[in-house]
Amino acid sequence: MVLSLLLFLLFFPSLAAPSRIPAIIVFGDSTVDAGNNNYVRTIARANFPPYGRDFPGGRATGRFCNGRLATDFISESLGLPPTVPAYLDPAYSIKDFATGVCFASAATGLDTATSDVLSVIPLWQEMEYFKEYKKRLTHYVGRKKAMHIIHEAVYIVSVGTNDFIENYYSPTSSRSKQFTVEEYEDFLIGLAARFLTKLHRQGARKISFTGFGPFGCLPSERATNFLGHGECMEQYNKVAIDFNMKLQALIQRLCASSPGLKLRFAPTYDLFLHVVQNPSSYGESPTCFFLICRRRPAGKSKQCVAGFENAIRGCCGTGRMEMGYFCNEWSHFTCADPNKFVFWDSVHPSESLNRIFANQTLRTSLAEFL
């Protein structure tokens, strides 16, 4: 009993004491978009079934997932509401946004040219919404409390892979003619530096920037890797590794030159790749303390359900190319149990994997803030 309690406190420290974090503020792309694209003229939407089938109430909120996102789980673990509302959703008010708000837009990138591909919210506009939010927050709670929230909130930034998937490696993109891949990485790092500097000047102090995962292993990329017989696109994975190294170097430079800034790198690559390569070793169960668990030897009781069964395709439709409007209630072959799948559609994680990513972030980049 004592051991179980200790393990619980280790994995869920925020539940052991009142949270010191007043709010969670989110920027980025579809990995964290809570539904802002519902209010933008774009085809990059997910506000229809079967998206959201496992979300509380079974609602398709615009999240590119069968359920909640990693940021939702992080919010709940911080003692905040169990979901982070989209800033453009008229169903929410500044009262809701005072403890959490999402400015993210699916299909956006660090590069404004990436947001132009599907006419979504560019990152600079997400920043403008944040400035507007600060004014609304000040009017709602007063200047002193508003500044406390802005300074003490945790900021999640998850963006960048679309710059390669939708933009640089697209046959219609001009970026690959302007830059070598290494030069484009440097170009994006420069854009990230400017964004993070502006965010700090606006009052952000505790920022977690999510590193790239092995996006060459997304089902959509494997499906088009004909020469590689459907295996991961190692060229893309190398880009992710290289970009992550440059991002970590940037983070060190910004922290050294920006007093009071606590900018941290949230690693996802190794964990994501290990899940893809060893899906059966990972799983989660409501009755289990561990969000990452392993099968027990034959004949012994299990603390958790068995792990994922499929890491090659998504749950929706064939799981190889379906995403957005192509993942719909008429999609044939959609799986019965998304918890058995690493991916929900051909690009995005299932709710179960999002829960694992949330736990990873809480134990790494956010650990010192709890």
C-alpha cells in the first residue's frame, strides 16, 4: 500500500498538493489545436465524427484525435480543468481562458508559407491573439492578478513538422528551391527564436517547446515510401534529429541571454520511436498507475492491459492516408478500439499515446515547475 502511494506521488506529483500553476497557454499546430480551425475557412478541420468519439460527451471538438490531446491531460494533471479551450470557440469566455487557453491552429508552422498552404492561422497571428487575450484577462481579473497568471502560467509550444511535411517536401513548394534542408532548418530555428523572444517579452517565463518526433514513421509517410517497402522514411527522421539538436542549442542561447526565462526542451523523439518499434510494450489502463507499462511474464497477474497492437497505420479508415475530411463517419475499416492503435488517423496520435506524451512532458520539461 505504501509502495503504491509512493509510485502514485512519483508519477502524479501535481495531485499530491495544490498546483502552483495558474494556467496553461498553448501555441502550435494540430498536435495541440483544440478547435480553433473550426472558425477559419480551411479544409484542415476535425469537427465531425469519428473525431472526438472518445472525448467527454462524444463530441467532435476540432481536435485531431479520437479523444483528448496531450495538453488536455497536462492541464488536468496540473490541477486545472481537464480540457484546454480553443480561443476562437464562442462557447467559452475569458472566465474559462483564465485557467487555460489554446491559440494553436492545425496545419500551421513556424514558416508563414506553411500556414498559407491550407489557409490556417499563422504563428504570428497566434501571438496577436495572445496579446488580445492579455488585455481581456487584465480587464477580467485586474492588472496585478493578470500579470501573475501570465508570469506563472506554463506555455506549451508544439510546431514545426508541418514546415517539412506540408511545405518543404511538397512537390509544389518553392522552399526546397530556395534552401537546402540544412539551410531550411536554420531558417526555421531563426523563426523559432523570434517567436520565443516575443513570447518572453509578452511576459511568458515557463515555456516548454516540444521537439520533433520521428515524423518519417507517420503512417502517411510510410504509405508513400514505396522504395523503402513501407518502412519509416529515414531521411525525414534524420531531419527531426538534426532540428532537435539545433533547437536545444537555441534554447540554451535564449536562456543565457534572457533573464528570468525558463525555456525547456520537451523530448519526444526517442519515446515516440520506441513506441513505434515496440508497440506491445506500451499501454494504459484506468486502473493502472503506470501510463507506460509492460507485459508481465506468463502466469503472473497484470497491473495494466496489454500494449498497443498496431503502430503502422491509424485507426480511422485504412489508417494510411485518411486525415481531416478523409477521416469521416463513412470511412470503411475504422477500428473498433483506438486504444490498440498508436495513431488515430494517418498523422495524429491516438488519445492513449497523447496520454503517454503528456506524462513524458510532465516528467521532463515541466518537472521543475510543478
